[in-house]
Amino acid sequence: MGSPCDTAACGAGLTCVTAQSTTSGVSQKICSKPCPVGTPGACPDPYQCRASTLIAGSQFACLPEAFGSTTKVGNPCASASTCGAPESRCLTEADKTTAFPGWTDGYCTESCIANADCPIGSTCTTVGAVGKRCLKNCRPGKGDCREGYTCNTLPDNGGDVCVADCATNSDCGSNHACRSCDHACIQQKTGTRTVGDPCLQDSECGTNQTCLKLNGNPQGVCTEPCSVSTCSCSPGSTCRPAGTGEDRFCFRDCGANTCASPLQCVPFQEGTACIAACRSNQDCPNGLYCGNGGQCYDPYAQTDGGTCTLCSDGGTPPPPPVDGGSGGSTNDPGGCGCQSAPSSAAFLVGLGVLLLATRRRRNV
């Protein structure tokens, strides 16, 4: 499906249609098929089930993103007719609901059941009592949302989307509060754990905190978001990058044996922090390896004496990665370089003997 075609070239169940690109205006013949909107996987990637009458008897067809009508998700609107597609919806001030303030100047969207139903660049999100709607993707602190909107991480979709700003707690509804640093509505929690404590679910952490599970690790740690520069960390914690994305979170600073079990004190680029024991290299901050026992380590780290911090016997390399070296960087040094210590010592001893012999000859 999706190949250039004539009527005879399409396989069973496919129809050759002439679609016009919404970006270039160029027309192209492609094989397509009707699809039921709201059914995940109805169309193969990168095709989506779009509103179209190109196939007789159907209101939807599998088309590339650039073909057919597309909702301009996140754009302002006064009515759905200005959003770009027959299936478009317009969220307004009247659609204020728990955790979502009124949508200032309108917000173009679509109804959805899963992410596959949404235009590229948007995510299917539960918008309180309104139901599931496609919301524009964003990166916290990067200015991706228009004026009057903020980039918020919502728990039901695991992604960052543009939502309307809040000014006071009343804008956010019951059991929610307005976070002043970025004007995002956050859920009020009764959890007693603080930043840096181990957790298994969000409810265990306090308000404005999340139970962060890096790389799908089942063991989490309570953190606070700090991707927005105005959202600072509490004393005793530092804003650090987390995972492979651009999100940043507050992690508790630590020293040896100061993290609550089963967390471990791990070196980051900006100091050390408490995180869960690693299972593979991907669970560790960039540049570190996962050793036996779930401890992330830096194979090149050295003490002031020039010996590796992990080599207590002057020549033993650190333990091998728990995944045999796969994942993360493939350039595993295979040791910390401490094996050079014995040869260096031998060189110094030899040099001393040579100098002593030279001095004796001069005395003769």
C-alpha cells in the first residue's frame, strides 16, 4: 500500500486513488484502502486513517500525512471549521475540566482512541470529562507552545503536550493545584516520600513529584520536573538530564552509602545522585557502564593518585557490564587502565637503579 499505481497494479482490497499533497499541492496516484477511524493499526506506518471520500462508500482512507485533510492541532480556533479537516474539533473556554483550564482563544484538536488516530506531532490524551483528544506534542522549556499555553507532562499518556496556562488553583479543579513556576496544573498528592526516595508509583511521592522510572526500570525514584528554567530544585537536590530525551528532573545529591535502599549513588555530569540499581548500560547516565551488582561506574574515573577508583588492588579492572557489553556505547574499554600500574612501577624502579649506577661511576 502507498506505492504509485494504476488501477491494475493494486492488490486485493486496495484501490488506486489520486491524492493531492496538502503541503506541495502535487497530485500522486497511490494504492489505498478504506479504514475505520479510531482503530489502532488500521493503516500501516507511516500511513494514517484520514478523513477522505477518495474511496467510494467510505468517509476515511489510509493516506500519508501530507495527503488528505489534516487538523492543525494546537492552533487557535473559534469553531471547528477553521481547524483544517472534517473530523476537527475546537476546544474552547467552555471545555474547562479537572486538570485542564479553559482553552484560551480555542484549541484545534480531534477525537481519538489511540495515538494512531492523531495527526503526526500530537498525542491522544484524556482531557477530563471532555474525553480523549489529540493534543500538540512539545518539549518543556523549549517554547513549543503558543502564548497562553504551557508544556505539561500528563500521567495518562507519558508524553509532554501543550495545554492552557493556569493562574490560580481554582483554574485546575478539585485535587489539583497550579504550579507557579510554569503555570501547569498538577495533581495534589498525599504521598509522604520526598525527592530521592525509592518508589514504585506516583502516589507514594509528594505533590509536584513523580515516580521516575528510567528506561522502563520497575524501581523508581521520587523526582521533581525542572526542564523549565523557572522551576528550581529544593535544597539538597540538583536538576539533571534524565533518559534519552530533553526532560530534566531534580535528583537528590548523595555520597557513599547515603541513598535509601535499593537506590545507589551514581555519578552524573553534575555530581552524584540517587537512582535505581541498573540492569543494563541504558539504565546509567551517558558514558557510564552497568557493572555486576547494578552499580553504574565510570571506567575512566581516577583518584588523585592516578589509579582507578574501582581498582583497589592496583591492577584489577572493574566488573564486566551485566549485559555483556551490549547496549549504550559499544566502545567498552574492557577495564579502567589500572593494569598499567605494575609496568609503570617497574619503569620507575629501573630508572632509579640507572641513576644510582651513574653516580657511582662519577665517584670512582
